[in-house]
Amino acid sequence: MATDLFDLFIWIGLAFLAVFWWNSMGIKQQAYAIAKRHCLELDLQLLDQSVMLKRVGFKRNRAGGLSLLRVFEFEFASTGDERYHGEVQLLGRALVDVSVDLHRI
């Protein structure tokens, strides 16, 4: 009986991790789309066609509840010679901020 209950908790934990990973992949794709759109608007070139998770933490949303704040980093070029960094911040699935380093035009 105890082993069956332990196995149940293990399966529930694995299912939770799988759902969390699946949700995180969707949020990463959303951050990539935001970075790509922002670069197009500023006439910049998004490099490496990816965003990287830089930081995760908790922050209160507008409703007062806790949500995951994810900060993604990406690299871009303005002239093709130098790499610059940018950030996309998402609170849950809501966009908080997109910023880019100072760069040459």
C-alpha cells in the first residue's frame, strides 16, 4: 500500500514537470516572436534565431497574485558587424518589457 501511494506521488510529480516544461516551451516561443517583431520594427537583425532564458523569479501581477517573471535574452545586429543584447520580460504570458542595448544605426 505504501509503495503504491509513493508511486502515485512520483507519477503526479512527473506529470507536473511535463506540463510545466510544455508550458515553458510555449512561453519561450512567444518571447522569440516578440523579439523578432521588435527587431523588425527597429530594422535590426535578430541573430542566432533564438532567445535564451536568463532569469526566472516571482512577481505580483496586476490582480495581486504571484506569477512567474521570465527574462529572456537575445542578440541582434544593426550594421552586421557587432553583436548587441536585448531582453524580453514576460510576467506569466503577459509582456512586461522589451529592451535593446544602445547600438549603431
